[in-house]
Amino acid sequence: AQSVTQPDIHITVSEGASLELRCNYSYGATPYLFWYVQSPGQGLQLLLKYFSGDTLVQGIKGFEAEFKRSQSSFNLRKPSVHWSDAAEYFCAASNDYKLSFGAGTTVTVRA
Amino acid sequence: DAGVIQSPRHEVTEMGQEVTLRCKPISGHNSLFWYRQTMMRGLELLIYFNNNVPIDDSGMPEDRFSAKMPNASFSTLKIQPSEPRDSAVYFCASSQGGTGPGYTFGSGTRLTVV
């Protein structure tokens, strides 16, 4: 069955520190891959996406993600976290019209 | 661009009442999706429209749920009768050409059925 797994439910990081959120997928072929961010009471905003080509993808808000086929992973990173990055982050995958989401990782930023 | 517009933002209703959620997709987008978000089940696709036609409604929980898209700029999700277990945040999303470009989500409707 197709699935997306985010192993970390909650991550706490200090402001200015680096952040890495993990995502693994299980699909028959490499799907389209996405990262979304959801702030409290808001909808989901697309941070970045991977279809093919360069395995390091740049997104908005200073985020990047790296696709690793051998590990079926698509991890999200940010070199220096700001307090405004506190939110819930969702990894998603698709090989047709339907997005399958991971359970999400909540990021808390401490001063 | 105003983005995907959903209304109402919050809805509190009594069990057994009819609830209608509304969505205006981004102009020019030909794909529209309704998702439901709950703590227990996360984000689930309820129904997908392409060019105003329902393509996949396999995620609609039961016959109490129905969705329509009478034109390219408007869609509704109706629950009749509503039940407490329908309490969730319902998101509408649209895209141009399916998943490829990535969806644009609305801000959601938080439904509480008491």
C-alpha cells in the first residue's frame, strides 16, 4: 500500500539552530513529493515539491529538501530556524491526482 | 489572487442538522479537492473534481455526505444529517492539472457538531 511516514511527531529546536524533518515514502515508483506547512488555524501552504531532476530542492521561507531514492526519503531542512517557523509540517506524495499525507511533525521553537 | 476561499470559517451545529460548506477555487484551476482533517485520521481526501465532474468520491464517508460543483468557481460539501463524529476541519484545495503543480489549500472550515 502507498504510504508516507513522518517518524517524528514533535521536534523542539532553538531559534537559530538547524532543523531537519524526516519523511519516508512507500510507493511502487517514485512519486511526486511535497512538503506543506500549517500554522495554527490556517490552511496548508506548499513549501516545495520534487518531481524529477536535481535531488536537492529549494523552497520558500529558506527551506530545502533532499530526495534520496535509495532510502525512499525526502527530508526537509532549514539551516537557521526563526520563531515564525513554529508550525506543523506535512510531507505528502502522489503518483496521480491524490495526495497522501504523513501524520505531520509539530515544530516548537524555543527562544 | 485571493486564493481558495472557504466559508464559513467556523460552524457549530446540533446533531441532526444539515451543514453546507462552501468553496471558491482559484480562477483557472480545473481540479478541486475536499479534504477532512482530524486528530485520529489526519488528512483524508473526500472527493476530487476535475473540470466540475466528480472523478473520485471513494473517500466520502457515507451517504450523509454529498458534494457538488455546479460551475468552475463554486463547490459545496453537504452533510445531512450531521453527527458529532463529523466534527473536523474541512479543507478545500484546487490546482491546475491535478497534483503536479501542488495544491493550493483554503483556510478550512472548522465544524463542530454538538
